[in-house]
Amino acid sequence: MRIVLHHDDPRALHAALRERGVSDEVEASASGDGPFVVVVIAQGERVADAAARWLRRHPLPAGFIVGCTPATRADCQPEAWWPASLCDMVLADDEDILLDEIARRVDRLAEMESILDAEWLRERAVGASAIWRNTLRAVAEIGRFGDGACLLLGESGCGKELLARLVHDLDPVRRRGPFVVVDCTTLSPELSGSELFGHAKGAFTHAVSARDGAVAMADGGTLFLDEIGELEPRLQARLLRVIQERTYKRIGEDVWRKSDFRLTCATNRDLEGEVLAGRFRNDLYFRIARWTVRAPSLAERRDDIPLLVAHFLAEHGDAAPQVMPEVMQRLVAADYQGNVRELRNVVLRLADRQRGFRVLSTGCLGDAFAPGASSGWEQTFALAVEGALDAGLGLKNIGQIAETLAVELAERRAGSTSRAAELLRVTPRALQLRRQVRPSDAG
Ligand SMILES: Nc1ncnc2c1ncn2[C@@H]1O[C@H](COP(=O)(O)OP(=O)(O)OP(=O)(O)O)[C@@H](O)[C@H]1O
């Protein structure tokens, strides 16, 4: 693990941080490769200008710390286009305290990077794309340093349960306890939540003996509620009490019991929309979503497909076949509605088809991956381009319209400039500049 500090006077900053006990693995430089942390201390120059310089060079730093004191506070105005999720602005009473504070933050970032570089993590949560690494960074922070409930959002099959297990395994305390999974779609209304809360003997027809539910079993560990959006209203109310008070009653019993667990939930629904529609309790939502992380879909991280393919092939058998470049190209270009789960199934199926062969050749692909068989989005896109050609638009206009649309749609989907920039794989600054080019300029 190596974390590079970018600062105008890296040596001085490095010396000051080393004096404050920052890890040996932190290097200082005014250039170099990531993972890196940009530290800008307000001193004379407007911080916005200095930060802009760094962000142009490194749009997605692992950390971006801006430090100021009351004397330099006025120079320290963040710009709207800075990656808000990254920017950590620290105001301290004097320079000495400021350096202490920066040292603490750099140490934490260095620890986070060493978690992300750990072999066990790379083998379990495969992917090196910036969007996936940022997701892992968020999960590592929640697991290692946070303790509150965490809500994982994202399409089906994109790795939410895998991330929930990481939160548990990174938690220094909870990882010694159990990880209990409840799929809320399977909770039976007739059992009134007995799967969650347990039941007393005779509580209902088949309750021949008393039993613990998931809440009791998760004591000391993590309770993972998958598909929380499907939880029926009665159980939502009961769950709220458990989260607030850490106490619950078994079904058919009048004794309050205690359970101390960490709660992680996941859903592929728009839970905020469910709250607005009155289908999900507002108070419960805020209890389960102290932290939220959105797991990216596979389409947002196609760069990771080759790594994932290699990972699933290794899982398939001891001698993983080589993949012909043509096969890999088609796997990377394909659409996966079921995200990583679907990719895994596809890879295992292809490997099965050519079991015993040393090279995975195009013969394994079958019709679904035939060269002419473009994916659904390509066909839709082709139709739109045909319409534009019919309307007499030239290449330049078509390109500009596509770009404007891509920016608009990414911003709508992402909800923030920095996330939209990640989706579009451009820097936030580049995105802001593109937005300034109005359609009328584009002609
Ligand atoms: N980055 C990854 N590296 C390796 N395997 C992955 C990765 N992401 C997902 N998987 C695998 O893909 C499959 C689906 O992942 P997971 O069950 O975590 O998805 P999910 O989002 O919880 O799905 P659902 O919403 O349907 O419950 C699992 O087999 C998981 O191990």
C-alpha cells in the first residue's frame, strides 16, 4: 500500500505529518500515481484555484482535504463542481491544530487504502474500476469506522449482499458474531414475523416448541434484511421498535428480550419513492438509512468484466481456460439485466460447454452472443440515429445531441454532478464545462 500526498510543498507537509505519527507508507509528491490524497492548505492563493489545479490532474482522488484557519477562512470557498462526496474541508483554530487534524485524516485514508488493497478483499469483491473502488471505499469506511445501520441500494444481482458481508467482516467488533440473513420476500404473513422475532410454544398451530428468530440469532453480530422494501407494514412497525429500543417480544409471548446487532438492509426499490407513496414508514426509513451506498450496475463498470470473467472461470475448476479475445469482447459488450449474477451464470455455462478444453473459443458463445446480435440498447440507439439521419442531421449534430442527452440522463440518474461525472467517466470539471455549452452553441 502506498498513498501519495499531493501538495504544493509536499516535503514540508510530509515532515509535519510524520512528526505527528502518520504511517511510513504515506509518501509525498507534487506528481505521481494514485492512490493519492490531495491536501490543499489555504495560504495566500485562493483555495478554489489551487484545488482546481489538482482536480484537473486527478479527478477522482482517494481523499481531498482542504485545510484553513480563521485567518485564511475567507480564501476557502468550495466550488459547486468539486466532488462533494470527497471534499473534506477542515477549519482549525491554528496551523498546529490544523496539521494534527490533517494527520488524523491522512492516517485514516491510508488505512482505508490498505483495506482496499488487501488480497482477500480483491479476491472477494472483484473489480478495479473507479466506480467500484469508490463503492468499496464507502463500504470499508462504514464497516471499519461506522456503527450505524446501513442501507445498500442497487439493481438485482449487482453485489449488495456481498457488500453487506464486507460491512460485517470489516467491523472489528461484529465480525466475531454471526451474520444472519433474512430475505423479506419470504416472510410469511401467517407467521406474523416469527421468522424475525421467534415464537413461544403454542403461539400458532404448528408452534410445537419455542423458537428464536433472526433478531435473537443476530445478537452480537449483524442482521441483514434483504429486500427490505417488501416488508409488510405490521412488521415495519415491529422492526422500528427493535431498532430503537433493541428489545423485542417473541410472537405469543409477553416478555421483552434484548438483542444487540448491527443492521444492514438492501433493496432494489426506490425506497424514498416508497416512503413518499406511503408504502414504507418514514421513521423506519431514517433508522435504517444512516448510511446509504449504491452498488453500481454491471453496465456502469464494464471495465471490470474481464476481471470478473477470470474470477468466475477460476471458480469453475482448477485449470481455468484461456479466453480468446473475441469471446472476451463479446462478453464485455453484452447486456446483463441480472448484473454480476447473470455474468457469473453465463461464464459458468460457457465454461461448462467447453469443459476440458484449454481455450475458451467462440464456439462456446452460441446464438446469444453472435457477432450480428447487437444488444437491446444498440438496436434502440440505431433506430434513433436512423431517425436523425432521416431528419437530415449530420455527424456533428448527432454526436452533440447524443452527448447532451447522455449528460442530462446521467445527472438525472446520479443526482449529483460528481456521481454523474463518474458515470460518464469524465472529470466533474469537464462535465461542468460541457454543461456550459448550451444547445444553441452546439449547432
Ligand atoms: N464484485 C464482485 N466480485 C465477485 N463476485 C461478485 C461481485 N459482485 C457480485 N458478485 C456475485 O454475484 C452474485 C450476486 O451478488 P449478490 O447476491 O451480492 O447481489 P444482490 O445485489 O444482493 O442481488 P439481489 O438484489 O438479487 O439480492 C453473487 O454470486 C456474488 O458473489
